[in-house]
Amino acid sequence: MAAETEGKAIGIDLGTTYSCVSVWQNDRVEIIANDQGNLTTPSYVAFTDTERLIGDAAKTQVAMNPQNIIFEAKHLIGWRFSDPSVQSDMKLWPFKVIPGPGDKPMIIVRYKGEEKTFSAEEISSMVLTKMREIAEAYLGQTIKNAVVTVPAYFNDSQRQATKDASAIYGLNVMRIIIELTAAAIAYGLDKKASRKGE
């Protein structure tokens, strides 16, 4: 258990369209820029004949490879394939979603010449891993722990699915918090830090 609490923890806002990562450092929250210098990273995963791309590199593939670019995976987390909102969203996506075991929505892509199936949690875990890599490059150390935000409307099943997504690539989620709560905490910490400097 001690290993799970060692080292810095990062904050990840796993967004539907964009994600970002931060760390508490120098008495303030620092939002970490990605390798393109952007403070937010597209929550996109692209599959090609040769590689898997995440973030900005994935988003650039949209025009060339739309059926193999996954975005808005967060809309599928914790839902059933037969749910009306999933059926409605599917009409807007160029990628294919099919029912999996237990009516779980599964995403079909072509990757390295083969048809592959991924859950929304697996796609989200790829984005979470990218966020961790951005933080590790900035901090110069391995990161194992994170606090991840979810929307206020997420139910317990969706929150657990987000936590499960984090665990796929070995990220220990110390806490899942609501996005608005995270904003309030950050505001409070910023005010406390600015008073400390007075």
C-alpha cells in the first residue's frame, strides 16, 4: 500500500473533447503543456496501419482516416449499447460501435491491418496514459498516482468505469472528483497561496 502513495500525484481532467494534466508545485497548481506547447490535449486516439496515435497527432488524422479515429469515448463509459443516448450518439460518429458482452458498447477499428475491438474504458485509458506521459516528461519522474475529474452527472457506474480505465495502464486513482469540485478546490488553493505570499 505504501508504494501507491509515494511520489507526486497529478490531476487529470479527462474531458470529452480535450484533456489536461496538472500538478501541485511551488505552492500552486501548474497546468502542464504537452509536446506541442498546448495546455489541453485532444481526447482522440487514432489507429493506422503502422501505429497508434494519441492527442494532437491523432486529431490530425481525422480527414484521412475518420473511421479509425476515436473521440468522445467518454460518452460510452458506463453505458449499455442499447441505451437511447448511445444509439443517438452513434449516428454522429464515423467509427463503428457494436454490442459486446453484457450489452457493453465496443468500438471497432482497423489497426495494423487487423480489425480490433476496444471498450470505451480502454480508449480512455490510452488518453489517461498520454496525460501521465506529458506529466512525466515535465516533472522528470515516473508518476503512479492521480486524481481524475468526472462530470457532475456521472453516476457510480461511470465513476467506477473511469477508475477502471485508469488501472488498465497502471495508474492508481487516489480519488475521483467532480469537475466543479476540482475547480472550487483549485480556486481555494490559489487564494490560500496568494494570501501566504502577502
